[in-house]
Amino acid sequence: MAKGYLALVLHAHLPFIRHPEYDSFLEESWLFEAITDTYIPLINVFDRLSKDGVDFHITVSLSPTLIDMLRDELLISRYIKHVDKLIKLSEMEIKRTARDSRVNALSRMYNERYIETKYVFSEKYGNDILRAFKKFQDLGNVEVITCGATHGYLPLMDLHKPAVRAQIKVAVDIYKSVFGCGPKGVWLPECGYHPGHDEILAEFGIKYFFVETHGILFASPRPKYGVYSPYLCKSGVGVFGRDLESSKAVWSSKDGYPGDANYREYYRDVGFDLDYDYIKPFINGDGARVNTGIKYYKITGRTDKEPYDRKDALNTAADHAGNFMFNREKQVEHLSGIMDRVPVIVSPYDAELFGHWWYEGPEWLEFLLRKIYFDQETVKTITPGKYLELYDKYPVITPSMSSWGYKGYSEMWLDGSNDWIYRYLHKMAEMMTSDAREYKDPTELYRRVLNQMARELLLAQSSDWAFIMKTGTFANYAVNRTREHIGRFFAFHDQLERGSIDMEMLESAENKNSLFKEINYEMYQ
Amino acid sequence: MPSCGYNESMDSSNGKRAPRQSVSLPIPECWGDNKIVLMVRDPWMLYAYWEIQADVENRVIKEIEKKGLVVSKSVLKVRDVMDGSAVEGSPVFSSFDLKNYANSWYIQIENSGKKWAVDIGIESTTGEFFLLARSNIVKAPFYGVSGIYDEEWMCSEELYYKMFAISGGYGIGTSSLEMRETMKRRPKSWFSSGMSSGMIEDTSSF
């Protein structure tokens, strides 16, 4: 039997971005890049491990907005065009780099990867990669969990409990529609926990969630096992704390693996490096240079960049996987000597780190899972749902309010750059609740309006907008999106009051913000 | 104090490209409410926003004048609400003079895990306070280890602090400083919200 467990958690999320009113839209490429660089490479890793009989266990949270984008026909058709363009660009690159064998080998690598990506996306999984995650869940390797409906940051929503509840209810409904059962766990958006929200999770049958390290360490009463055992809230829902040591190994720029000189450099992309006329058909529609995904350099150092060497990079990934496993073995050996139960190390990461930012991340994960299975007996992988089945009793605590954002609380989403949104979000939640109570037996048309109001509210609550306003990059888009949802919500509310519905606006809104098709505004009653 | 404050930050944006979509729907600046809302940011900071109606303000001013007093200033009073106590009469922790048509305020508090509420009102020249609106009550988290023990799950102090240290207890906050640098350097083209949020340090500065 293993002396301890490692619970790897990958949180996959992107905000809902879909612009049918444009032929192409820059921010839609966030999804396309994530599919190409992260989701399909991870699926390929899971497929290879499964084929080779490796017994691995990992948790993946898929946010409801991501799920709805991954099954949206318009975005799927645009994604296929996107991959076709990448295939074409990589073909041109093979010709362009013919005289440089090292770079040419990379051009060929990209070409092969893009062709394989299209095959996996379109043919193997029939344009529905959610099927892949369901398959791995059914095989018992992946525990897919949910998140808030639109990744709304719940601690700052606490004033209006029906709004918190709606974020969870919609998420659970979306999850059931894809996976045919309720989610065992939830990744609270931004790992943001407010005492009492576990009761809402319990209402929907959710068995566990995660908090940042100090959410456990500052809990009451004092947690006996630090972050190396789950606890139960009074509601009966389990809570796991993030392990800092293993998180740092991957996240840290000073000591973290992704900063190794052999890994691929993210910031040198042919979208910026090559002649404008040559690259123009493959960059943004408005002519602005963007990353294409084809990159030929390794991190090297801070100044001169050397050509990327795939073999060296993979050897480094294997070394790093070995180092990570060794450190977890030591950690577990130490913990098992002082704990009276089997320790579990919880290591959550954003899924998009793997492959998109850290190009070799998926391979690192594959090496790690193979090594854990084949090379030692001290540590085994586990999912939180499985760990909770190990013991009959767990200590009961109230975790502390916390998040995994800047300073560990809510400053990231509440500061001078974004605080203006809360008077709107709170008012919208208040009005949604009162409208839901007022219109108990509406006409079909009114029901459509009320449902669209619920969608606009949920979309305005997405933590991504406040985050982007804070960081400054793409702030214009975040401000406009927030204002757009607020404006539409209040317009519909006025139309309900006046008894005059603007059909053109309603149909346009339903077409554009088409997520959560089965939403029922009555959840706000 | 205006009944409807205009928040300049609504127009602020650091994006360099012009928005490609027209945002034609107006968003209201106020709703005719007379209220103040209090939120918790962290163990050391609260945030309050408010909307006060002119007729309510005028009524209070008349009340002040009726008493033969003179209006001095608009004031925000932060109250330390004891468990089970009413806000009324709770001790005032701090007080701020409101200027320049403010309609929101960040309020520094002590790290205590206590409950808080705020009153917004008008003070006379004699220092008498007249209420315009009272907020909801919030509880700020306590930044520190709980003093409460569970007898069923007790362990020695030595072991407890050992687990605390191994869990990274003494490193909490380190990541925050590093995050500040991260924010300056973060993605130039693409990111997911959670990606940066969960970072302990920047991975893009190699």
C-alpha cells in the first residue's frame, strides 16, 4: 500500500467569448489556442497512458462556460478553420525553412502536430472533445468536476445568496447534461471560499471543494493535519487545501520547471518574427500581429535566444518529472512518519499552463504519471473523491475565507480598477430575485426574457472581467463586456415593467449569448 | 452629497485598441435607492459603496436645523459590531469625512475576525451624528491560527506547528509580494483568469 497520495488537479476554464456578429474575433482565439495547445495534448496523454495500462488518477475541472463553448457549433466550425490555417502555415514553413535542418525539423513537428490535432478533434472525437473527458471518467482515470457557472467570484457575491446558488445550480445542470451524473467535486472560481457556501454545495450533492492553503491553516477549530488531509465542513462537504511546496515546483519562475532554458520560449512567435506580408493571412483579421503558435526558440537565457531542440526539451521534462516525484516521495515519507493517517498532497494547477504556456507541460505530466506508476511504491495518484472513501471520519472545521489570488483574499477582484462593477452586480442579483418572484407564471415570451436576464447576470459576474480590468491587458474588452451585460439586463427589466418586449434585441441576445440553453430563471425565486 | 454619483472608473480602460463593438445600451447610474453596502476585501480592508437620495438628505438637514444646529460635513462611521449586539450603539472604530462627491470608500480595519457595519450620515458642528443609511453587517476573516481546539482531533502543540510549517504556514504571504511583480509582466496576448490568479510566481519572465 502507498504511504501517501498525490491528488493532481487541473482547472480548465475560459470565459464565454462568442461573437457571431463578426467573421472572426481575436479573443475567440483564446479557446482555439487552448484546444490546440492544452486540451488535445492532455487528451492524447490520457489516451496513451490508458492504452499502455498505466493506472493513473487525476482530477480535471471543466468550467461550464468552457463546456458550452466546446459544444457550440459556430465555435467548432471556426476552430476547424483555425486548425486548417495552422496546417497551411506549417506547410509553408516547411518550405521556407528547407535550408535550415534544425528549424525545418521543428516546422515538420508543428505540421504533424496540427494534422494530428485535427484528426483527434474532428475524427477521433467527432468535434466533441467533451466525449474524451467522459471516456476517461468512465474508465476511472479522470474525475471531472465542475466550477461556478460563469466563474463568478463567490465571496464578493455573498450578499445575495440566490446569486451564489444560481452559479452552482447552473454548473451542476450543465455537468449532468454532459456526464450523465452529478459532479463529485467543484473547483470554486479562483479558489474563492466564503464560510457558509459549502451549504449550497451540499444542497446540490457536491462532495468536496478546494481552498487555498490558509483557508485550511486558519480554519476553526485548528486543523490537526495541516493541508495533508481533507476535512469536513459542518454541512458534510469535504474540503482539501492546496499544497504550496508542490505548487511552487511548477508555478515558480525562480525555481519552477517551466523556466528551464531548454523549454520552448513562449514570446518568440513567427506571428511577430516573420515578414508582415508573408504572415498576414495567418494573423488577426484587423492586421494586428498575434501569436500563431509556431515558435522556434528555446528560453535559453534572458537575452539571446537559441533554436529550440525538442529532444533536449523532452529529456528535461523527464528529469523534472523525476525530480517532482522524488520530492513527493520524500514529502510523503516525512508526513507518514508524523501523521496517523495516509497523507494526501493536493496540487492544483490551471490546465492552460500545460501546453499553452509551458509547451512541454503535457509531456511532463505523462512522464510523471508513468514514473509514479512504474518506478516506486511510496506515492500513488488519487482523486479527492476516492480519498474521501478511505476513512469513516474526518475532522470537522470551518475553513477561513480565502482565495488563491493576490494576497490570498479578494483584492484581485475588488480594487480601484474594477470596484465599480459591484453596485451593478448586486443590484442585478437583487432585481433578478424580485423579478423571478414577481413573474411566477409568465407567458412564453416573458419566460424567454427572464431566462436571458439570468444569462446576462451570470455573464456579467464572470471573475475574468474584473481580473482583466485589474491586469490592464484587454481591459477595454472586459469593460465593454461587463457594460454590455449590465445594459442588456436593465433594458430587459425595463421592457418587462413596460410590458413591451423588443423582439429584435431579445433574439439578438439569445443568438449572441447562447450559453446555458436549459436555464430556468426560477432558480432565483 | 449628490443623490447619484458618477463613477469615473466606469470609463477607465487601459486597453490600447479601440473597442470593436458598439455599446449602445446605457447603464444606469443610480436606482433611487437610499442605502449603503459593505463588502469584505480581506482581513484588513472593507469596501463600502452607497447611493443616497436628495430628499432623504434634505430631510436630515432640516432635522439638524430644526434642532438649532448647523450642518458640518458628511461622515462615514465604521462600527465594531459585537456578536449578538445591535449595530446601534456599537463602538465606532473609525470615522471618515466624505469629500468630493465620494460614493464609495475603502476602509482599513484591524485584523481581528470581527463583525463590522458602517453608518453614513451628516455631522453637525457640535459633533452630533444624523444617520442617512446603515449598511449590512459583514464578518472579516481572521488572519491567523484559530484558538479553538477540537478535543476529538487534538495533537501536541509541537506537532501542530510542525504540520503548520510543513503545510507552508510560514510562507503565506510570500507569494503575494511575488504576485505584484507578476501583474506587471503578465500575458501580452492570452491568458485565463485562474491561470494568473493561482500563480505563486511568474512563469513568463524567463
